[in-house]
Amino acid sequence: MSTISIAQFHKVFFEESLEGLDAMEAALLALDEGGDAELVHSIFRAAHSIKGGAATFGFPDMASFTHEAESLLDQVRDGRRAIDKPIVELMLRTVDCLRGMFDRAQAGQPLADAGSESLKQQLAAAVGREIPAAVTKAAAKPAASSGWIIQFRPHAGMLAGGNDPLRLLRELAALGQLVVEAQLDRVPALDALDPSECHLGWRLELTGAVSRDAIAAVFEWVEDECDLSIEPLVAVAPPPAPAVEAIAAPAGAGAAAGTARSAASSNDAGSVRVGIDKIDSLIDLVGELVITQAMLDQFREEFDLSRLSMLQDGLAQLARHTRTLQESVMGIRMLPIGSVFNRFPRLVRDLSQKLGKQVKLEMIGEHTELDKTVLEKIGDPLVHLVRNAIDHGLEMPDKRRAAGKSEVGTLRLEAFHRGGSIVVEIVDDGAGLNRDAIIAKALQKGLITSGEGISDEDVGDLIFQPGFSTAAVTTDLSGRGVGMDVVRRNVVDLGGNVAIKSRAGAGTTFTITLPLTLAIIDGLSAAVGDECYIVPLVSIVESIQLPADAVRSVTGGGELFRFRGEYLPIVRLHQQFGCATARQNIQDGLVIVVEADGNQVGLFVDELIGQQQAVVKSLEANYRRVDGISGATILADGSVALIVDIAGLIRLQGRRKAA
Amino acid sequence: MGGKSKGDAGTSGGARVGMPADFRIADVMDMHRQLRDALNVSPVVLDGTTVDRVDTAALQLLVAFQRDAQKRGHQVSWAGASAPLYDAASQLGLAQTLALPAKQSA
């Protein structure tokens, strides 16, 4: 017999379900702003698919949890219950909880936890609570949601002892509504059966306002003759009231789920869903390439100069197709930034409710495409900036009114192309940076020595310093000491940068500039002896030629030069990487001032060759890891150039200094 | 006790098994024997129309028979089931397993 492992379908199930959850969330948020019945249907369908999938793929906890949510949605769908804020809130938390379950499922951990169990009870309570109102007959029996599960397995001798389970079950049935499920698994074959012995067992569900004692009393006389367990059908913890109250604290939970999610996605190799149109265009291009190749092939057989122009045409075609093919292949890794933006409506809603602020979220350019790796890593910094904007940027409604602005603050997320980069802007129309507070804080932290004559630009830059937070009160939203410096570092790690513009009273704009892809970088190629090194353009501050006397030697063998009022160390690339033929005198070569993590150094090279795009090849995969080198690329003449890892080089420099 | 069971082997290779009016633990041995015999033939018609009193032991016996007969691929049908038989089987969650006919008014 061949066995098909159902586990191979898990990944698809997870992906589809997470998409379903996204759709559910979007529809719920739309409902929150007054939607139509079709939204309810789409939410129901998503929940239903997840329930079905969970049951099929062996996640009973998830299936039973979703079942409760589905029951509630069913009531809404049938018009038995109006969709209101508490229900939307409850369903949104259900979405969060399911996401958590999927994370745990992917990590192979148990799905249910205290949070999911309590939410399940609340869903059940929400479903149950409404039943008495809708069905008048049930209203006569109070607390329909409470009940007991009784496992009852008589010992073999119970019948002979004169106690009949039939009588016990009748007594139970008199207490409330009894659902009986007989367990026949231990009944022996007729031939082997001693009819005076009992081999049956029962699982009983007793619903109604029944006390445990009342049930125990029924079994009082047979306690010694049977195995018995009595457990609450609905855990007693939350009484049916808390649907509204329990909703108060979802923001934190949502955030926690968010971090868990990104953690799970980072340790997974990942896959990309590619639109069929992209694949089709790739196939077309490959077809073109084959034709071009066939055309060029002719010249191998016979070639005379009269056909030179044909050859040139063919080569030009080949170049064009290759370039387009490269772009298309890159395009496969490109995903719309909308998939990151999607989380913000929910975030903004939760935050603004929690803070009592009114926020209108505008999102523009969701279709702008970004490299998948960049996309995955930009999510957290964006969340941080959006939180900051709502927490610190936008003012409370009364303050806004006093300042003559609309009570509703506007937060705009916009993504667009600019040159070879993607720009994401987070714009708020709040109070702007508090210049005085920032300067005071920076003085206190010793980041600056004097507040005099500091430009707005420099003030903006201060908030990116490690450990900087001006929030008067540390809220649990932002201002936990992990701040803008982390945002900047994350963005820089992606080869991008963050800029801030602020006008007092008019708002703040954060501009994140990101490379289109991590696979190609813009670099400056520099010659060092016979070698060529690529310095990433984003790290370069300036290139200068230094006179010999501008460089001071310091004890320990280091060299410093003065640059804009500061002394920067010089890193001689030829020493660093051992190029013997390089120029030795400072005045013969060039110093490229580069920056990473807020530190600047001067790289000494022979000369600059020019700016170029470099396709990054992994050095680790093809050779081994080298400190100070982030990768390699192949130059037009076929030789290999190494790409300098500026941050790594500066770390190396620091270590040498410390040693 | 009082009720006498009538079990006549059918001439057409089948059997009809009637149940006593008092079908309880004290009288199940006789029924056990009859049902064991009935396991060897098909089809079997069970007659529970006259059952007045019934208990868990009796129903367990019927469950075991019904299950074993099915395993052998034999046909078992009901000539009828009295209200007490039906009620007791339902109460124990066994009515479906026994494939009892719909409740008859006594």
C-alpha cells in the first residue's frame, strides 16, 4: 500500500489560509466602516475554508476554534444577529489568534494555548448568548451555554450488581438536555460475550443549568462500579458577559502576533507566488532568445564580411533580449508593497482607538513592486514609523482643534519609483518634531555639546541616535528605548536610507529610499594596484585628494585626517586586502569618505574608475567568507571585482584599534 | 421469568427471533443461545413487538448480535420494536446501531 503523506500539502494550506485571514481582516475592517452583506459572505467563506482545511490536514484544535467563529458568522449571515463593533472586534482577535495558530503549526508546536482557549469560550459564549433571544423555547432553560461532558464506563460487574445504566441515563436526561454517544469498542463478539457483564461505555453531553453535585448524585451508588469523569462542557472561566469587556486589550496581543509572525517567516526559506503573466512573458523571451541564437548559429557555418551587418543586428538583438530577460527574472522576485501596507489599516485602527486619536489613513502606490527580501525586511521599520507617527506625531483631537486643524489627523503612506530606487514616505500632519525637546534630550544624553545653531536637518538626525526617545511618558506603543536607530539600521542593512523632514505644527515626513533589489547594487569602482574594488554608492559621503601633510600618524600605527572638523581614521585598502603593487603615498591616491552605522572612515585607493551597477555574487557560496568583503561581481572584461563591506570594514578597524 | 421466547428456524434458510416480554438480565442467557444460532443463517428477522421490559444487558446482547451478523454480511431486519424497547435503546444511544424501525405506538 502506498501512503501519501498529507504533510506535503501543509505549506499550501498555510499559505492559502494566511491569505484567507488577510482577506478576512480586510473585509472586517471594511465592515467596521459600514459594509454590505457580500463582505459578511466573504468573511464566512474564508473561515469556512480554514475550518475545512484544518480538519482535513489534522489540526483539530484549529478546526474546533474556527468552528466557533463560523457559528457566530453564520448567525450574522442569516440575519439572526446584527454585525456590530463588539463582533467585529471579536472576529479581528479571532484572525490574530488564527495567525498565531498557523505560526505554531509551522513551528510544529501545539496549536491551542490559553489565549486561543479563552477566545474560543468567548466565541461560544457570543453564539450561545444569542440563542435564547432568538429561540424562545430555549430561553426557558437558563444558561444554555453551560453544561457537562460525562465519560461513563461501567465495570463489567455493574449489571450483575443490579445497577442498570439505563436507569442512570434516564435520571440524567431528567436534569437537562442529554446527548448520548454509546461506545461499543469493548463489546466482545457474540460468542465470547457474557451477557450478564457490561462492556458498553458512554460519552454524555448534558447541557442546562446543572450543578456538578446533581450529576455526582446520580452516580452516587455506582461510584465503585464504573470509571467516571465529569468535566465542564464550557470552561467556567469567562461568564457569558465579557464579550465587550474582553475586547479592551487587543492591540498588544495583535502586536505580539505580528512579531511572532515575522519571526516565523524569517526562518523559512520562503516561496514566491508568481503571476502567470510574468511566467508567460519569460517564456516568450526565452523563445526570442532561441530564435536569435539560431540566427547567429548560421554564421558559424559560413561567414563572409558581406554579412557583417546581419551579425551586428543579431548581437544587438541578443543583448536586448538578455537585458529584458534579466529584468523579467528580477521581476519574479518583485512583489507589490501592498502586501506590507495591508497590515496598516488594522494597526492604525487599533492604535487610534487605544490612544483616543482620530486618524485617517491614506495609502498610495500599493502596486509599487519591491524585491521580496527587501519587502520582508521593511515591514517592521514601517510599523515602527507608523506607530511613532500616531503616538508622537499626531495630536489629540482637542489639541488639533485648538491649532485650527481638522480633528482627524491624516497619515499618508506612499510608495513610488524614483530613479533606480523605491521611495516610501510616511507623512503625518501632526505637530512636527519638537525641536526644543530633542535638543534638551540630546544635551542630556551628551550627544551634542550645545544647542546653538543646530540646523533642523541636524535635529532630525538626532532622533536616529541610539537610545534616543523624547516621549515624556514611555507608552507601550513606542518609546521603549528601541527606536529610530533600529529603523535606520534596518533600512541601511537593506542598502537604503531614511531621511526626515519636519515643520513645526504642520507635520513630519519620513522618507525611506530603498534599492529595487538586493541582487544589483550601484557602486563606485576603484583601482587598488592591479585589483578593482566596488564601493557601494549608498555608503559614500565624498571623495577627496589629500596632501601628504593632512595625515597624522597616531600611536599604535593608525592614521587620521581631518574631515569637516572631525578626525577620521584612514583605511588603506591595499594593506587591508594585501595588494602589493598599489600606491603608497597619500598624495598619489584618493580617499573615499564612507559611512556606516553612523561611523565614518576614509578608504585610501589608487584612483576611481567609474560608477557602475554590479550584479552581486555570493563570495561565501563560491569561495569562503572574507571579512570586509560582502560579495563579488564580474566586470565587463570578465575579471572579478570584490565588493567592499563598509560596515564590516569599520568594525574590523574598531577591533584593531581596541587591540 | 415469565416470557417464553419463540425461535423457529425458517424453512427458507433464514430465521425469525422473537423476544420475550420481559427481556432483562435474568433471561438473557436463553436469548444469547438463540442469537448465537441465528448468526449462522441469513436473513434474520428480529421481532421486538412484544417486549415490555428491557434493560442494558439485553440491548448489549442485541448490539453484539447485530454487529457480528453485519460482519458476516448477513441480513438482519426487524419485524417490529415495541415502544419500551425503542425508548430504552434511544436512551442508551443504541437505536441507530440496532437499526430499530421507527417507534410504534404501543
